[in-house]
Amino acid sequence: MSNPPSRPARGPARGPARARRTRPAPPAGPDARGTELELEVGPVAHGGHCVARYEGRVVFVRHALPGERVVARVTEGAEGASFWRADAVRVLSADPDRVEPPCPVAAPGLCGGCDFQHVTPARQRALKAAVVAEQFRRLAHLDVEVTVEEAPLPGADGLRWRTRTQFAVDAEGRPGLRAHRSHQVVALQDCPISTEAVVGSGVLGARFGNVGTVEVAAGSDGAPPLVVVDPLPGTHAHVPKLPDASVAVRTPEGLHRVSGRTWVGERVDVQVGDTRREHVFRVGGAGFWQVHPAAPRLLGEAVLAALEPRAGEQALDLYAGVGLFTALLAEAVGPDGSVLAVEGEERAVRDARRSLHEHPQVELWAGSVEEALADDELAGRRTDLVVLDPPRSGAGRAVVEQIAALAPRAVAYVACDPAALARDTAFLAQHGYRLDGLRAFDLFPMTHHVECVARFVR
């Protein structure tokens, strides 16, 4: 996939940043919330905001762009805090890449689901690249060149890509999304980054009772989406009729089927050399699967390119989910090789068994990655390749040390948080593994999130 041209993220204006209050300060006290400050905005930071300064204090500003001059309203401002948070409520000097947000609730004080709806898609990718590079400089002490690759979209301009969306439910039973860093639910009639299938499930026009969250998952097999309802603790959920979706209620015993099926089907076409092969997976309930429709193919191909698996090799797939990378590795190493997949979520392991039954060279372990890596049986095996796709918090020092002890020739690390990846890169370096390649993909347009695939070798 070719790298799209992207403009480097701009830094703050030359000279010291200027800031002043634009209205009288609130009475002396422990909180400056509501105070409006005129700020010159500095560089983008990890988390969907930019950095500015006011009287020596750092202010993290949302809804802004580097180099802009804005009026920002403080949203979190304890008097003794080392930093404040604020929303840009008026733009005095706009960046050329600023646009009108396509969603009417992507604004200060409203929905917190998106961070960059006020920015052109190309500039969003440049901002994310700057964040990834900054995290590697700060946490791994490495200068890396980063280009965030654009992913094919079913919609236009960064919209209609999210195949799985969890909605919160307000006190009146209306689904929506929460405001940024708040329990307040902003009721929605549409979510422009969610796919037509998710919105077409009927959830946003329905009313629920005794329900905390409603998650909609739309698979790629063409079947109706699955709606998973989470009741409030100790209550019985009222679920409206949703004729265009399968419906299940989450209970302590598991998913209770209301209508349709309790899983979604996913089809993935992956190109390996001159061969394109379709893989079919079953994902139970609202289990983990990449939310961007192009993500499984892009990440699968990136992992294979990073590891370059050979026939007969032995591979380890950690945090394997329902087995996307397991299936690809199994085909690559062939019947004389082997793949051991480790996953802690029991439903995902059961789904993986259904999806991978045609690969006798695959072995599935249900349990924590830490316990699996400490198992004497695994320590006695040869491990040529490792792929790990940990949760947002990353793999961590203990897991990295255990992987290094297995001495694989290559490690592919799939990460949705650049800070966790950079931290674990430093841990890997301490154990003799160097970063030998890094790709970043824009699989979460309009948000600050970015997916990376890193290659490490001894």
C-alpha cells in the first residue's frame, strides 16, 4: 500500500507562548473550571489534545491545532495542579487544515467519541505520526521516521468505518456516547463514524430500560448486526424489539439469546505473495475484533511481512483472540511447522477452535499470557517467531522478559497505543532486541488512536 503524502505537524508559533485571561478569574478557591484563557497552541500530544502554557502551567487543549490562537475554557483546573485541561471554544487564528466537524455533537462539552473532526484527514494522519515519533523519542530514546498509512474506507472523508460501537444509555433510556472525561451521556440519532449497518440496527432510535450500555457489532459476512445489551447491576433489562438485528443480553452466566444469533461472522482476504486466500472467523458476542473493516487484512499482511515465516518454523501467537494471526501463521509455516496460540478469554478460544479446526499444526491454550510463558513445556520448545497483540496497556516488562528468554529470531508487535509500544520497545532493547521496522495505520479516523506494527530482531 502506498504511503499518502502528509504534511508534517506544525509546532507552536515562534517565541514564547502568550496566554491571558479573557474574563475575570473566578473567586479564589481550589478550582479554575469555567475560566477562559487566550492561548497560543503548541504541539500535538498523545491523547487527542495539544499543549499550551498559561503562567508556566501546562494546559492540554482539545478542539485545537498546533500554531492556532484560541480562547479555551478550562474544564479541569485544580488550583495546585501541575496541568489543566481546556476546550477551545473560539478560534482567533485558524490553521488552514481546520474544517467544520461533520458531526453536530463533535464540539466542546458534547460527545467525546472523536478528537479530530475539526481537522482534514491528511493532517490527522500527520498529527498521529508526530505523536508516535514523540513517544519513541521520549520513552524508547529512538528517533523513528513515521508515516501513518491511510486505510481504505467504506465511507468518505474518514466516516462510516466503525463496525463495532458501544453506546452508553442515559436515564431516559436513550443510547448515545459520553462527553469527554464525563459520565454525561449525549443522546444520538446518528454516529457518523459508525457503519451504516451499525446505525441501521435501530439501536439509536430505540428506548431501553435498566440498561447501562448497548454494543452493536456488524460482521463482514452480510448477516444482521448483533446487539449486546448490558443490564444495570441487579436489574432486569427492558429490551425493545429490533427487527433488523440479532439481540442478546449479557448475564453472569454468559449471553442470553433474545433473537437471532449470539455471534458475528468475519471474512478476511489476505494477500501473501501471489496468493490471495479468504479466511472465515466466528466472533462470539461483542468479543474482540478490529473495528475498521480493512484492519484485519492490513494488519495480517503487515505481520506476515514483518515475520517472514518459513515452512517448518514454530510460532507463538500471544493475545490471539479468535485466531486471525494464528490462521495466517499456520498457513505460512505449513504442516511441518506449528503455531501455539494463547488467549485468556474463554469464549474467544472456543470461537478459535471452530475457525481453526482445519489446521492440525495449531495448538490453543486458554489462560493468561504470563502463565503460559512461565510454563515449563513452552520453555522447552523451540520458538522461531512471536506475534503479540496485547490490550491497550501493552505487554509489559514481565512478558517482554519471558519472550526474550525464548530467543525468537523475530517478534511482530501489534499495538493500539504508541506509548505502551515505545515503553515495551525500551524493555526489548534491554534484552537484546532492536526495532527493525515500524508501520502505522490510520484505522481510527477522526480519533487520536493509531495502530502500529513493529518488527524486532535479535
